[in-house]
Amino acid sequence: ELIDFWRFNVGYAREILAEQPISSPGVWNRTDHRPLEGVVYAITPFNFTAIAGNLPTAPALMCNTVVWKPSLLAMHSAHEIVSLFEAAGMPPGVINLVSGDPASAVSRALAHESLAGVHFTGSTGVFNHMWKTIGENMGVYRSYPRIVGETGGKDFVLAHESADPDVVATALLRGAFEYQGQKCSAASRAYIPSNIADAVKKKLVAGVKSFKMGTVEDFTNFINAVIDEKSFDKIKGYIDAARKSKDASILVGGKCDKSKGWFIEPTVIEAHDPQRAPQPATPGFISNFPNPFAQPLATKADGLGDPSSGLIDGDDADEDGYEDDDDAWLDSWVPRWRLPELHWPEWPWPELSLPSWPWPEQGWRKAGVAVVAVGGNVS
């Protein structure tokens, strides 16, 4: 996947450089791209080595100098990636790997006058803090820092009443518990209609019980330890809260043991009242709502945090009378917490002010359709 990042980025760089303004007869207009005036600070997470290698190299490909601060939990893989760069001939000083206390490193970097950009993947709280700090330091910098970030979320799985219970259960098991749920795309809550809820729960429990847990040296182990003791304690805290809550019950899993590593059983929590049940910010959990369609999903979803992605599953999503209107089905079933202000103009839409066909070869190189991402974080 890291190789894919590098190959795609080279293609994107060529497209950026090739896109030039229109030149009229007797005139040559040209855009010259140059690097930012300063240093790009790349901050990468522990749970995605491909992203960790991509964040410092993307700005470096565009001739920027990069300071790369990887997670302390992934220093070895970062060192190996830099070693590959050096073996391939990357000059010294282009990508500069640093380690140390995250808070101290961030504060020093964001206070430096030469900060020209931030390339970040990590938690929402950290990114919000960095953005705020950069705003407060605007009088320090030589230029306006470019800020690019991807943050985590609480991903949902929304099953239609026509969905196959086997497919839903497989999607939940793999989506929630691969890599111990320690990834931004891990499913952490599910909305299951009442007509298939019992079948899905039965298959979920059986699937979790079939998982083999142990060390990473044994490739037959599907579940391994979580990354560190801090994560262990946080996840255990949510499990303990669910165990004590009258609004939730543990269907399967819930055992935690750090005597020989930070091992936590895959855990499925059924939320009897989703508004009151404990809502873990750490991926790797499923909140199974037996009958979310009994009332508008906006009521169920309010206050549970933004998802970074989601899955909608069903075999016959049109059976409720929306066979001629896919948007109506989507608007009916997708939780509304990300779509409160969408208002489409009435048809016919106004004509776009586009030049007549054929378009100039260098101008209007791409034409397409605007895509609205439903239920996703946009950074």
C-alpha cells in the first residue's frame, strides 16, 4: 500500500505540474510551482505504516523540507522507511526523523517561525489543539502554514431490514475486530433492524467465540494485544462502565488481562438505550441497537460523535416504496447527524457557466460531478 501511495503521488505531481493556464494567441501564460517557504511538520500514527510513510514523502515529492515526528509506538518502522529512502539516494536533510515526547515536540514545532505546513493523521483532539495553536501563533510565522489533517471517528454499520444476517455479521466481525479494532475505519457501532437482530447477534457471538487470541508471532491468532497499557486501560474502562450500566449489556467478550501483554477479548455491547449507554471513543466495540428503526435515527445518533466512514448494507433497499428514488432511500435511512443543513435547489437547476464545447485542450481539463460524502469527516 505504501508503494501505491508513492506511485499515485508521482502521478498526481505530474498532473499538478502539467495543469497550466490558457494561453491566447501571441501570449504564453505559465504557472511555476515552488515549495513552501519553510518546513512541513509531518505527524503520523502508530496504526498505519503506509500512511506513516506517505505523510512525509508527499510534501517532499513537491520539493519541501520535512520534519517527521512518528508515533513513539512506531519508531522502528519509521526508522526502516527512512533507511529505505537513504538507500535509494535521498539527500540528507530532506526528510528529518525526530523522536521524543509528543507534546514537547509539537509545541516546539508549532512555535517556530519557519513552520510552513502540517501534514497530520491522528486523534481529533490533538488536531484541534494544533489548529488552535497555529491560529494563535500567526504573528510568528513567515507565511501562512498549510494545514492538512485526517482524524478519527466512530464508524457505523447500518443494516437494512432486507440484509442477509450472515453478511451483516461477517461485516461486523471483520470490520470491528481486525487489527484489534485499532484503525480509523474500524466499526464501533451498529444499527440492526429488529427482524434480523436475533440472527445477527447469534452469529456475532459465535464468531467472536471462534477467534483465536495470542501473540503476533503465531499467524493463526486473529486477535492480538492492543498497542500499549494506556489503550488497554481506556478500553477496559468502557467495558467496566458497560458492565455496570443498566442501559447496556455485554453479549460476548469483556475479559481483560495484562499479566502477559495487553490482551482484551473482542467485546460486543448491546445498548438498550443508545443515548445513555457508554460510548467508547476507542475503536473495537460494537453497540448493537435491536430496533433503531422504531424511531427516527437522528434521535438515536445525536451526541455519539462524528463517524469517519460507514457501511450501509441491504439486499432490497427499495422495498419501502423508494424504488424510483435512491436519494429518498438514503435520506430515509442514513442517520441525520451529518446532514442537517443540506438543501438541494429545486429542479431545473440553474445552467452552469461553462465554455462551449469543445473545451480548450489546456483549460477545463477535467469536468465531473460534485460528490457529497455522507457521514464522513472532511479535513
